[in-house]
Amino acid sequence: MRIGLALGGGGARGWAHLGVIKALEEMGVKFDFIVGTSAGGLVAALYAYHGSVEKVIREVKTLLDSPKYRNLKIEDFSVEKEASRIRKAANSVRETFMIAKGFVNMSLISGKLIADSIADLIPDIDITDLPLKTAYVATDLISGRDVILVKGSLRQAVQATGSIPGIFPPVPLDNMILVDGGATQKVPIMPALAMGADVVIGVDVSKGIGRKTEYKSAFEVLLRIDAITSDRLNYLEKLIGDVIIHPDVHNIEWYEFDRLDEAYALGYAEAYKKQELLSKIQKTSHIIAKKIRQKLSGVGIDFDDFMIFYPEK
């Protein structure tokens, strides 16, 4: 029986994946491969390369303390919850500037800065050179299909799967233009099944949509509709996972990468809440998920219409 670990996207909330992996190690839950979306892809690459959660954390903290990371100016996306009226006015001006910048640029953060930061964390090797099998989910803007990257540059794969639309620049690859796979695969359950998993453990670090009662612009309405659509897709895909671990990371914003320790602890604790179910799935497939998959196969869905491997099998 092959077990796949599907790590979802969520920016800084993705550090919770490290806590989940550490808990799985302690519980003796072994997985055959990892498929990651966005932050999940970064964690998959780091863990597969270093082979140790503790080593990954040390490497990440070194980068977070570096001038190179500070040059990314991730904190520009922060809006203090308890801001003064003057600060709120300044934030309004800043947000207007960033929206205007987005209309004349492909991204708000330089591609070179992103690539340089990734280079400090990820070795310049092929995906297949990693001791643990991994795959990275991106979305092709040209065809509209999800792309599961299984070979080629590891750095390029990590950059592509984490290319948040509008924030980080798209990544060109052959005849594709790739962005964050979280657009359609927040938790990449289906890619894990396509890779041959009999059982899928999914880790969802999305924030969820929550309630929002005030809308100040058409732009906010458009963002809300996009969030609702993404959340609905995520809900439906998680139904075909065998175990879904959803750490309570909703209070961590995507740009708060310095909250690594907090996210790690939340992931670790949540994984242990699933210990009984995790012990069962190593013996037999989870019946509920299996029945849902059988229903889906009966519908005649052709996954090739919206999901491909790169390079193609």
C-alpha cells in the first residue's frame, strides 16, 4: 500500500506542515512520497533534501534573519489590526499604490529577489535527485490546467508552485506560464492519487473564508468571489482524502513567516489528534474516501482534461 502526503498552500501557515511531519515521524507513519502546493511544495523540497525537520527549521530561520529576506519587504503586506487613524490613512495610500502597481507590473515583488532567496534554501538539483520522491503542483495560465512537476529543476518547481498570482511573478516553462497551484489545488489530493497513492494524508493550512460583512470597493468583491470559489473547490477535493489534518492556523497571515514556531506547534498538535485514524489507514484504506472515489470514477471524469504531469509520462 502506497501512502502519499499532500501538503497544501497557505503562505506562512505552511510552516505547520513541519509540525505535522514531525508528529508523523514520531507516530511511525511512513509515507512513500510528498506532493506539495505552494508553501507545501517548499516544505516538501526542504524536508526531502535535508531529511530532518530540525535541520529545515534551522535553515529557514537563518534565511529569515538575513538581509536578503528583509529586502523582499514582505512586511509591506501587513496591516496592523489596532492601527491609529493616521496609520490607517497611510495604509490606505499604500494599498492604493500597490493596486496601481499591480496594473502595470506582472508582480509586486521582483522575480530576482524571490529566486535569490530560494537559492539560499534549495539546492540546484533535479527533482529526481532527492532521496524522497516529491512532486509540485502549479497552474498553467495558458491552458488553464494543473501541472504536476515531477522532473526538472527543483528550484524552478518550488518557485512555480509558490508563485502567488499578482504578488510573485509567473514562471515560464517550455510553452507554459506557471503560477501558484493553490488556485485550484489548495490541498493536492488528486495529484497524489494520480501519482499512485492508495491512501492520501492531506494537510490543509488554508485560512478559510470566514464571514465578511463590509466591502469598500469592486476589487474587494472580486477578491471575495475568488476566495469563495477556491474554498468550495478545496472542500470538494478534501472529500476524497483518507485523513485530512487541518491545523488551527487561521490567525496567522500568509506573510507572517516569522511565526514559524507557532505554526509548527499547531501542526504538531493537530496531527496527534488524528493518531487513531492514522494508525488504521496503515492497515487498510479508509472506507469513506474509497467509496467517494468509486462514485467519482463512475461519473466518468477525465482528469487529463485539467491535470497533466510535466514531463508527461
